[in-house]
Amino acid sequence: MHPDSPISTTLVAWGNAWLTGHAGLDDAVDRLERAGGPQVVSSGGTEVTLRSYLADLRVEGMSALRLSLPASGDPLGLTGPPPFTMAAVEAGEAATAVLPQRCVGLVPSPDRRGSSYAGVRWTAMEASVTPPDVPALPEAEHALTTAMRSATEALLTVEGPDQSHPSLPRSATEGLAPGYPARAHRVAALTARLAAAVRFARERGLSSTQIHTRAEALRDLDRAIRRARVAAHNSVLDPRHSPRP
């Protein structure tokens, strides 16, 4: 799982593309396996492939997947219960499957077996049916723009020994899946690039004063990035932002 591109974003984007008829289940799972290797789900003491698990949830009436990108002190996209919230915050990400009478939280973790097998294990947990309080896409985009300006002004005063501009990983330049509105595609692509840029900025060597200035700027920007990313991925659930036929 790449720190700049959480695997939950891929599950939510391509899972919703499948649920809305813009992609097949095989397409969605193939994208996930391309991003993170083999995918399995641990549920109730049993282990099944993600493909089978999603198909079963669909039969049960799953209508959507919601993205959560929480951080310590900021449970973005989560409404409990505590075990799911704690697991998602520790992982820094989660997806929630929305069903008619319940919700299922899916928390990813690395799944390594031996020297050659590397994939993703999703732990299925009970999730609250209460919708999370997350910003709408226009609001999140505006907040992101404001945070970018503030961070740029602060970071221009901070110079460290490493002034290089490394290229972004491919995972940080991929957009959403089919079926999302154009605005969501634009915001998602921008947040992926910014998340990579924030990580690069944090890795530069600085003095203690510079570190404090940088930390404040990047903390606010990181929060705006996470909120905009969640808004973009969840926008397919909002009829106001559905793509026009």
C-alpha cells in the first residue's frame, strides 16, 4: 500500500464504478490487485477473496462504498462503533459498504506470506449506519485551494538542504474510476499529487525552527487534502454531483 495512494481509495472508486454500472466487478478487483496484489477479506473467522466478498454484499443489497481517511484526533468519515473507528484510525484509512439494514467497515492491512506473497487483507467489521459528517465536494475544493495558498506562503520561507524535486510515483497521478463527475476527477487527481508533495516536504532536513513552520503548514494542508479526497470519492453518492448522461 502506497502512502500517497491508500488502497481504500481504489476500492471505493472502482467499487462505486461497479455498483453504478460503469465497470465490471472483474475490472474493479483487477485494479485493486494491480495496486496492492492479491486481495482477501477476513470476516467472522473465515477468509475469502475480495471478489467473492463483494459479490455476496451485492446480493445482500450493497448500494455504495464510502471512503474514510482518518487521522489521530480527526476521525474523518467515521461514525463508529469504537472498534471500527480505532482500527481505521490506526490504519489511516477504511472503506464502508452501505447495505439496506447495516454497514460493513473494511480496514486494510499488508498481507505478507513467505518471501514472495504480498497482498492486502481487509478486515470486515461492524460499522455504524449513521452517515458521516463530511464536506460536500465544492466546499472541500474551496478549503483545499485556501490551504494550498497558505501552505505555499509558509513553505516559501523554509529552505532545507534537499531542494530537489523528485518525480511523483505513478500511483499519485491516477484519477478516479468511470462514473464520477468531472469535478471529482479533478479534485482527486490534485489531492493525490499534493499528498505525495507533502510527504516529500516532510522528508527534507531542516532546523528546529524550520521544522515547526513546516509542520504547521503541512498539518493544515494534509487535513484539507484528506477532506477533499473523501469528498471526491464519496461524491458519486450525492445526486447533486452525479455526472450528466
